[in-house]
Amino acid sequence: MNKTRGSYVLFMLSSLFFMWGLLTSLNDMLVPHLQAAFELAHWQAQLVQFFFFAAYFVISFPAG
């Protein structure tokens, strides 16, 4: 692998890391909007967070 391709791969992996972090932080902002739009109780709105992070647990077994 030449230096240019290695730099491109490194840039793409770094970008993916930051996009993943952005998506995780946007989840926090999404919960109140979902709660208002669908008239959810607080515990129901927090299920968005629960299932977002539960997906990491579920997918880790087949991915491993």
C-alpha cells in the first residue's frame, strides 16, 4: 500500500469515528423531540437511547 492510499484510509477511518460520535450525540437531542411529537412518557422516549446502545451489545456477538 502506497503512502497516498494509507493516508486516505486513515482519513476515512478518522471521519467514520467522528461521524459515529456525532450520531451518538444527536441521539440526546432526538429524545425530547420524539417525546413531544408522539406524546410519549419519559421512559418511552428513553427507549430510543436504550435500543441504540443495546444494538452494540447484540451486534457484537455476530461481529466477533
